Amino acid sequence: MKAVRTYLAAGLVVGALAIGGCGRPAADLTLQQPRASTLGVMPPDVLIEPASQRVSLPFVAARPRSEPPYSNSQLLRNFLSIALQAEAADDIGPDGGIAISKWRGPVRYRLAGAQLRDRVQIAALSQHLSSLTGLDIREAGEVEHYNMDIRFVPRPHRGAEMQELLATQWLGPQVSRLAMQWRDYEADRCFTLTTRDPRSGVTGTAHIFIKDELPVIWRETCIIEELTQSLGLLNDDPRASPSIFNDDGAYQALTTHDELLLRILYDPRIRSGMRRASIVPLAEQVIADLRPVVQ
């Protein structure tokens, strides 16, 4: 999902916003400052372990069913749809899509309202995403600057979160509409808002909003999809399969297809700010290198 307005964040003049997810975003985007968080309730079946052990837990990319085969041409089509489109965008170019947006440096996330289970899952998923993209992704320390904000928002607080977000007046109409839908509609479980430098296309910040009352299965699905989408895969497509970037819910964990999408996006040949005409021949070559025996 995306939007376009200019504001100062994380030391960058950010001129583009993007929105995407299996739901929709919210609130204070001044990531440099600490913010009071709501308190989660620790699940009784989760053991408290030292932080060093928690962050080293392996990410299990559980797949709920066997994955159907897909060709390289299908993978290319899905990449172009998911990386160059957005569920909501106010910065659509003359080619009908958005430019490539990806992180260039370390990603440091801050949690608000997270339960212990959430913290463990996010740490393990971050390690897995790091292995696919080459990014350094981890939770920010107490006084460390962070550029990703992950919030689990209780129902009574969502109105205030959206009011605060909309009051900034840098959201465009498309993203504002989806933000209000996330606030008002139960079916909109979560969403991601990203910002990027308008000159380079490099992602500057990400803001992930998840409804706190979700049952465990949807809470975990939101974590997986939104954290992955925040890295630059900002669209959902009903034709993408096997993939979490498809609202049919058939897959609720990363598939081999989704992992390939990330590897394509973070191949050094694919650069932030590129548009479709430049991307197609490069993405074809990257895919051929990743899957040389698949047609």
C-alpha cells in the first residue's frame, strides 16, 4: 500500500508512502522518540528465555500444504505485480505503477504492545529475512535509533492512532482511506506503511499496525506478511501462487515463491527507484540465474 507526501523522518526527506498488507496503518511516525506502548499479556504456554536464546531461535517457514509448480515466467509476472504495484498509492507513475523501493542499510525495529510470543517470532523471522535479503534486521536497543515501528493496537486505541496519523496531513487520499478502513472494519487485520526518499527510492521508514485482539493464527500471519511486505513487496495479487501475497489465505507462511521474490528484489542488479521498463530485462536475468533449469 502506498501514498505520497513530504515529511522529515529518520534524517531523510521522504516523499513517498506505500501501504500494503492483509489489513491496513496508524499513528505517531516520529521514530526517533520513545513512545509509551500498550501492554500485552504473556501467553501462559510460552517460556521466558534469555534474550540471547530468543533471538537465535530458527525461523520455521512452515508451509500448510504442498506448493504447486510455477514457471519462471509466472515468477516474473508476480514479481512485477507485487514489487511495482501497491494496494494503495498516491504516487503512481505514467507507467501505471510505482518505482522499486528497498532498504539500503540496517533495519532496526521497535515493538509496542507485543507479547512474548510476538517478540520471539519477529526475532526469528527477522533472521530469516536477513538471510534472504542480506539486510541487517534486528530489534533496536533501548537507546538505539530505530526505523521500523511495529505496533499491536487494542481496539479502544485505534481511533486515537488514526486521528494522530491523519493529523500529520502528509498522507494522500488513497492511503488515508485505507487507514480509516483498518480502523473501522474488522476484516482489515493489519497493514504496512512505508516511506522512501523521493530522489533515490530507498526505503526510509516502515510502520506496521496489527490489531491486538486477533487470534493467534491471524496474529502470526500478519507478522509474517507485514514484515515481509515492509521490505518492498507492497502489493497483493489474486493471481500470485503459491504466495502469502494473495488474499485467498491459502498460504499463511512464506513459500519458496515468496522467498524468491525477496531474493530477486534484493539482487544488486535491481536498484531502488527503477521502474518497469528498466526492471523487466534485469529481473528476467536474475530469475534465470536463480532457477536455471526451470522454464
